[in-house]
Amino acid sequence: MRLPKSPGWTIEIMMHRVRRAAAIVALFLSAAAPGKAEDIPIPHSSPSDGQPPSASLSRYADLVPVATNTTPAGNLAYPAVGDTTPAPSTASTGEGMALHPAPPGAGRDRPALWNSVNTSRKVVALTYDDGPHAKLTPQLLDILKRENVRATFFVLGSLVEAYPQIVQRMAAEGHEVANHTWDHPRLPSLSAEKLDRQIRETTAIIEKNTGQKVTIMRPTYGLYNERVKNDLLEKYRLDMILWSVDPNDWKKPGANTVARRLIEGAHPGAILLAHDIHPGTIQATPKAIAGLKAKGYEFVTVSELLAMDEAPTPTPTPTPAEVAKKNASGGASD
Ligand code: NI
């Protein structure tokens, strides 16, 4: 297939190739050097502050590392590194704009894996993982209320059980509450039975406390394999939500840096990753919101964002001249 020669495409393809090559090297090293668990890429933190389990890396040989790019993905929703499936299936937005909460499957045929959404509208979804946190999450909710911004919280079922009032408040104030497993395990290492409990029990406790139907989830560490992905999409009918902007807030780079990365990384349809378990992230939020509003962005929940997904631009049909040139050169490499 011949690709259009625009700088954006070229950079995107090069970045994808670099990430793919890095993933292959990482997988090779993991097979060659079991036990170096500290080398596992951790895209974001866990409740234990990003410390990976000490188990041998060989257990995770089937992991699919997520794309951890901080480069804006433009309007392209692209699959994670190592994922050979095509970009998320797309569907038209349908008649009118769905308001919160979007009915399950609104405007979409079936669940999919998302890094971002294809839209020309200046909208982003602010997402917070790994909470609720007893002190920080209420502070964040105060900020969001003051700024009139709605966000999406990927919560742990165990923490919903501990702090049900905070989750009830999230829903009452218009935020979306979504599944981030019961206690943050690495999904590819789980049996089907354990995965089932992580997903179903978390969804159940969220729905009980919010009255919202849970239709989206985020895999812990952004990690999944084909088996997990198939179960999440087909068996549990959940959209898998990754991200297109990662400020690496779990590394505690300072509130100003977190805010700047969110603002500079934003693009139409972006999914912004953050964690409401770090004080710096809470401090960064008012600055990030101010900067994003100044750039003209509006804030929607993830389900609302998915409902805005537009059909992708069809791949241009090669001209006869391009076909002839391709044939003459022995075909394209990709
Ligand atoms: Ni997490």
C-alpha cells in the first residue's frame, strides 16, 4: 500500500517503527534475562507507587507493552506497540451528540481498543487512575467542580469498597466512573477465572454505588495480551481505554511539568492520562485545565469522546502512476 507523503504521516510511521523495534528488543531481552523485573516498562503507577512485582520477567513474555508516547497522535487512533490488529473499529457519531452518560454502544457497533478518538473537534478526556484516594480525590473533585470540568475515573474495586462515598460523589457531580480492576494485577498473568473476578466484581461495585452502567475499562499498566483483549472486548463487552498523552505524573516531575506536558500534548480527541493518588497531579490539574481552556479545548468524559469518533478518512486509492512505480520498485516494504 502506498502512503501519502505528508510529514505527519512520515513521522507517525517512523515513530511506530521505532516503538515496534523497541518492543521486540524488550521482549528478546526479557526472554534472555529472566529475573530482571525492574526492567519491565511501567507506563504508570500502581497503588504501590509503580513498583513492579518481583516475579520473573519470563512470566510476562506474552505481555503487549503499550505505546507510551507523549507525542500527540493527531487524529489517528493507532494500536499499541506489538498489537497487530488494525486501528480501533470506527463508527459514525450518529444523530445528535450523546450527553453524559453515553448509552452503552452509542454510535458504535462493538467495543474496541482506543488510544484516542478521531475527531476534528477540540475536545479531550481527562482521566485519573488508581483511586479513589481518601484525601486527594475529594480535593480533585473540588477543583473539577470549581472549573466545571467533568473527568473519567478509572477506579480500583477494592478502593470503591473502602471509600464508597467518594465514588458516589463522582457520579453525582457528572464524572464517569470506570473499571481499573479490583486490586491492580497484571492482567496477562491472570487465569481466566481470576480475570473474571477482577472485572465483574469491580464493575458490580461501581454500578452499585454510581447507578451508572460501566462500559469502559483501562488495563493496568496498559498491559494486555490477545487472550485478555479478546475477553475484555468480546466476553465483557468493555471498551479498552489507553491514552495518547502521558505526562508521567507518577515519576513526580513537579506540578508545573505535569501541567505543561498535558497542555502541550493535547490534540483533538486526546485521552489524557493522570493519577489522583499523587499530590503533584492534583496541584497540576488547575494549571492544566486553564492551559487547555486557553487553547480552546472542551472537556468530555471518555464515553462521550468515543461517541464523537468519526469515520476515518478512507485510504486513498493509488493512482495508476503510483501503482506502476511500486511495481517497478518491487513493491513496498510495509
Ligand atoms: Ni493503574
